[in-house]
Amino acid sequence: MLEILIREGKDKQPKWVDIKTLRSMTRKPKKSSTQPSLKSTKDFELWWKLYDKKTTKKQTLAYWIKNITKEDIFKIMQHTKHYIKDREKVYRKDPVRYLRDKVYEDEIIKQDKRIEIEEYKHDTTGMPMGKCERCGKKDTYLNQWELRKGSNCCSVKVLPFK
């Protein structure tokens, strides 16, 4: 057993310390890595490309590393796919706010774009009539949902005709 005489401060008495104890006292503790792991930045980059609103990347990455868990990543990716389809880019929250406000836990309420039947000519029974955008065939439809679905012949947009 090897011991060393040390003094800790001006007014303290010197004391003998075992060399093994001294080594453990002088070792620097391992720094906790604030740098993101390769996996978390990879997941972040995938989400960043999917979200496609290129603002506040530095703050968003910092928030992702600090607060997003592996369990959250799947939920975020799934929600984001629907969120970006439902909202135009200008109406999406900034990426950091999307994560911070936990928007990925919200329900997405899909908004169907209604077709105004009034602009379509109606037959004698009151059903809307339209023509196929591709082939021009005229046909009768039951309601706006059939119009929205597409033409009966080519399944493309149904145009009103006069």
C-alpha cells in the first residue's frame, strides 16, 4: 500500500491518503454528452425532411435531443404524415412549436373540400350533371360526393357544363 501526504487548503492539516483513493479523487468525471447520438440526429433529419417547413432548425434540434424519447418518434412520424397533408405549409406551426406544444398528440380532423353543386346543371330529377375532364362524356351524379370521387368513365375531375 502506497500513501501520499497531501494538504487540501491553507489552514488544514496535511494527511496521508492511499494512492488508489487519490486517483479516484483526481479523475475527471465523464462528461454527459450533450452532442446528439447518431441515431437521434438521423431520426430528426428524417422528420425534418418530412415536416418540410425550414425554420428554427437549431432550436428544434436542441428540443428534439433534450425532450423527445424513442417512444415519441413513431407517434411524431405518423402524425406528421397526416398533419402535412391536412395543412398548407404557411398554416403549419413552426417545427419547434409543433414539438414543444405536442401537436403530434392532437387528433387530426380532415377537412373535405366541398363541391358546390349549384354550379352544375341539374337534370329533370334534380341530380347534378357534369362532363368528364378527359373524354368529355356527360353523365348524371347522385350528389357532391360522387362528383368529388370523379367521373364514372375515366375517374378524373367532373367539370360543370352549361
